Amino acid sequence: MFDYDNMGDLFIENIKKLFFPEEWINLDLKFSKSEIFAMLFLDKRKEITMTELVEYINSPMSTATGIVDRLVKSRYVQRDRSEKDRRIVILRLTEDGTKLVKSLKGMISEYINMIVDDLTEEEKQFMMGIILKVVHNLQKKLDTAIPNTQDNNEIKKIIIE
Amino acid sequence: MFDYDNMGDLFIENIKKLFFPEEWINLDLKFSKSEIFAMLFLDKRKEITMTELVEYINSPMSTATGIVDRLVKSRYVQRDRSEKDRRIVILRLTEDGTKLVKSLKGMISEYINMIVDDLTEEEKQFMMGIILKVVHNLQKKLDTAIPNTQDNNEIKKIIIE
DNA sequence: GCGAATACTACGTTTGCCGAAGTATTCGTT
DNA sequence: AACGAATACTTCGGCAAACGTAGTATTCGC
């Protein structure tokens, strides 16, 4: 069993920086974490709805609206209504947005390389294996441990008379 | 060389949660990341000054004041003036604070265990080694890349006539 | 055809961060 | 001892992001 006093301090000290990415991710322009994740997601999916975005970044609708507002205002994202269902908003990257994500990805690669390229090929392989294993198991545990925070889609029908 | 399209998506997806710790730390009461780090630091050192706190969490004084204000208001931290130098503020955990950190550490241990305890002893060892190596090298690179953000303690004596 | 459900937006509040100015105390020099 | 500079903070005001609540528009289901 893991005990905080043994390794916890060391662990925390070492990953502390990770919890304040804004300090070392010094992007040229100002974007919040959520904005960056939103754009990466958009780049991958090409077209998404607000609801999909909300699911991805795991935030309330009103927060997502704010994020998209900013991205639209700065001309990186386009916001259209669906023809089929006019309630639905369809988000797309603009050309500027696509360019930006491209350079963003470059930057992310650089960071990952900084992390990884002091490792030997063997170590990289090993690490990737461990990460996958850890992520897989963690996901499984979180899903079973706190299903309510994960999906809170209990359907409650309340009849008012 | 690392290329985003190969592994980047996978990587980002997997560490995404890490960038939003507030989502999974939010058990118990409400604390910001900085508040938690401050309390852990305080627990380790027992007594610290504001300046030491600022160095640790790497923020401006005014931010630290805010953090401590909140912790004092919620009765987890005590704020006294030093007898020897009455400019200096000495911070200590209250009894409640100590209790809280204890349970906090427990929680952190649990999280780390969740991550780690599916790994074999060999894998744990290997992982710790890799983490240390990575952190060490990353630190070195960041220091040389942007030395100005790290230590801005050039002494400038300006004589005004 | 109409009430409920869905997919959002608008608005106002709160939270945390931070720069600039202010206060209190001590240090260093003469 | 005296006083200007340095140190160690706090106060204040402003800002950006997150978010709860209420509101709008559209579609679904019976």
C-alpha cells in the first residue's frame, strides 16, 4: 500500500508544476485551458455541437457558451445553426482557427518531446505501456466508484398536479 | 522525433483530466489548487513566512495574501507577526488545518494508489525512475530556455540624484 | 395542436489572480 | 540618532473565466 509520507512529498513536489500549466505553456496569445481543449477537439471532429463540446470539456452549458463566444469573437471558430434542427448550433474552425491549431499541435509536440527525448527507446516503450495500463485501469475504477459524477443522467419524471 | 498526429491525440485525451484537477479533487470542502499546495507546504514546514510561500507557489505577493486570507477566514491557518522582525508574518496550520491536511494526504495517497497499484513492483520502480529523470531534465531545459521567469533576482541599484 | 423536452443564450454573480499604491518596520549610512 | 532605502507585507480595484438561473427558440410526442 502506498503511504503519503514515504513518497507523497517527492511525488507532489515533482508534479507540482504540472498543476499550473499556464506557467509553462506560455502561448503567444491568450487562451484559457478550456479554449485550447475546445479547439483541439474541434480540429479532430471538424464539426461539433455545443452539447458535444459540453460533454467533452465536462462543463455547464453556460460556461461552454462563454468559451465559444470568445473563440468566435477572436475569429477562430464559426458558429452556425443546423438546417435540420434549428435549435442546434454547429461549431467549426475557421481558416485562422485551423492554422492556429496546427501550430498549437506543433507546440504540444515540442513539449512532449522535451519530456520524452531524454529517454531511451526502451524507456519510451515501457512508459507508453505503463501509461496505457494506468489510464485504462483508472478509467475503470472511476466509472465504478463514482458513476454519479460521470453520467448524471438518471431520468426523473416529476408529475405536478 | 515525436509527431503530434501519431500519439498526440492519445496523449492529450489521457492527460486531459490532469489539467482540470478541480473536477476530481472537489471532494470535501472547496479549495483552490493554490490553497491546497499552500497547506501541504505549511504542513511540511510547520512555520513559513509569506515570502517563503510566494517562492513556493510562484505567485505575486498580493495573490498569496488572498490565498492566506481565505485560509485564515476558514480557520485552517493562523497568521501571526514575528517578534524578532515585526514586518514578517508567520503562518501556521491551526488544529483544524492539521486535521484537514491529514485527510487530504490520505486522499492523495488514495489517488496515487489508484494510479499505481495495478502495476507490478518492477513497473512501479521503473515508473518512478522515469518520472524523476523526466522531471529533472525538464527542469533543466525550462531553466535554460526561460531563465528570466525562474529567478529574476538581478540586483539593480538605481541611484537617483 | 399543445405541453414537455431539448439546445442553446443572456445576464448577473462569484472566485481567483494580480498590478499598483500604501503601510509598517528594519537596515545601512553618515 | 536620524533619515532614506529596502523589505515584508496588505489594500484596493480591475479583470477574466466559470457558472447558476432564467429566458428563448425549436422540435418531439401523444
